[in-house]
Amino acid sequence: MSTLRKIIHIDADCFYAAIEMRDDPSLTNRPFAVGGSAEGRGVLTTCNYPAREFGIRSAMPTSQAYRLCPDLIVAPVNIPKYREVSVQMHEIFEQFTDLIEPLSLDEAYLDVTDSTLFDGSASRIAEAIREQIKNEIKITVSAGVSINKFLAKVASDWNKPDGQKVVTPDEVDAFTAALEVRAIPGVGPVTAEKLNRMGFHKCTDLRRAEARVLKRRFGSFAQTLMERAHGRDSRPINTSRIRKSISVEHTYTHDLPNGQPCYDKLPGLLEELSGRIEKSKLAPRIQKAYVKIKFSDFSTTTVERVGTAATLTDYQELLTDGLVRRDLPVRLLGLGVRLSPDFPEHFEQLPLRMKHHDH
């Protein structure tokens, strides 16, 4: 039996709306949504929780939403802004694991099976990620933690908003058995209706189904239905993105005075960063080092220099350049390296490929 995996599914709470409410707090307690205009047959992409109380939900035509709630405020979609926040979220994920599978701007799977952080506790890692996103980005995310993608995804929806649900290995059987069949990803309203008509309402019903009966009705999807009904899902984390940087950062509970106390933090941060670089085996791709500073007024500055390695002297010089930009205390310090997009061994293989074309 292979070791059980530890998978976290992170999902932001009403993502687009949350960012707009963060930037304009007057929207927070009013029914608010992000989407297209009612005139142009627009639909809503996201709405906040006060709007949901009127029965408004995402993908609803804006005109219909106005009928349910005439006071609804609708803001246009601002993808560049949301993408920027998504990048910030991913930078935080990368401080905890390299195994990240982004699903959309605001959700991702993280595999922390081999992580030694927090004594290897996946639920504490998830809490730390949520806390850091709340402190640094000022929005909330919910997390599901379990032994595979399916269970983690279902669990992340359990205690929304700003919640977390852990399904431990010994809870998997009971947790899955009680799920409605429509909780299985891929089961839309039509399939759910079909399954219900066949007498399958919960996963526990589905476990009693005959494989050939399901196959006849649902084709190749029958196999997935059977697997999920037992809480099984062997899909690995699919990390298709090439890493662009490795970094560590720390938010201090009490702001650091702008000066020597900041320099005193460098050796500890560098030790942590070096550990990450070593673990990633990406040292040959390091192109430049950078320091990130967030001041007490939440303004952020990043100083980077090409050709610098990740040495203490480099970071001391970069820190000096950064600290003079604001005469303010410091609430966050980060050290990182930017990576070149290509591995050196790719270049060594080129002559082999070129020889190929001669024949």
C-alpha cells in the first residue's frame, strides 16, 4: 500500500466580488455582484453572500438578478485585476509546496504529502495558507484537506466562507457514503436526475449498483461513478506550469524598525530559502535574486538585480536599496530568486536533434 497522499483544495470565497469589496468596503454588506450589464443580456460571474440571500447566484442573467433584488449593485468584470490577485495567491502556495495544479484563477490543488512544514500536518499547512492570504491579500479562501483530489474538492465547499474541512483517512468511508450523488464532479443536473430515477440518491446507494447496469446507462463515466462512490480518486496533481521563482517571506506580528532589525532577519530567511532551492533542484536556473519589502502602510517594493546569486551579501545590498525607498517600519520581508525559463540540459541536447535532420 503506497503512502496516503495529503491533498489540499483551496477555493476563494466569491473571488471577483471579494476583490471588489476589498477595494471598496462600502459594498461589503450590500447585495453586490460582478458581471455583465442587464441591457446587453449579461450574466453574473460572482455575487456576495448578501446577494445570495435574495436567491441570486453566479451564471444568472443580470436582468433576472435585478428582478429578485432591485437594489443589487453590479460592477463590471476586471480580469487583469483578478489575475494579479491570482498570481499573489500562487506565490503564497509556492512557499508551501511545488506540487500545485491551478484549476482557475481562484482555485487550486496542492499536494503536501512530502512536506515537513508543521510536522507534516496538512490541515495546519492549509490553515497557514488561509491565514497568509487573509493577511496579505485581504480576501478569504476556504480549504478542503483529504487523501485525494475528489474528497479535498468536496470538503472545501463544506464550511464556506472562510472555512476548512478535513476528511481524515478513517473518515473517508462514512463521509463519502453520506454524500449526494450530485456532489461527484461531472454529475450535472441531468445525470443526477437519471441516477435518482434509478434509485441512486446518495453515494451509499451507488455502491450497491451493478457495474454493467451503470455502464449501459453512463458508458465510460460509470467507472468514475463507482470509484468516487467509494471515495477513491487516483488522479495525480498535474503541475503544468514552469516555475518562475522560488521565495520565502515572513509577515511580522510587530513591525520591524527600518534598519538593523531588518538585516538581522536575513540569515534566517536565507537559510529557509536555500533549503527550498536545494529541494527544488533548480539552482542551475537561478538568474537573479530579489528582496521584497512591505512597509507599515502596506505599500510593497521589490528590488532585484540580474547576475546576483542567492548569497547573504547580495541580499544585504538589495535590502539597503529597498529600505531607503520609504522611511517607514517594515511588516513583511521576503527573499527570492527568479529562474530562467529553460533548463541548461535542453541546450546540451540541441546538437543531437540537429544531427537528426541530416538524414
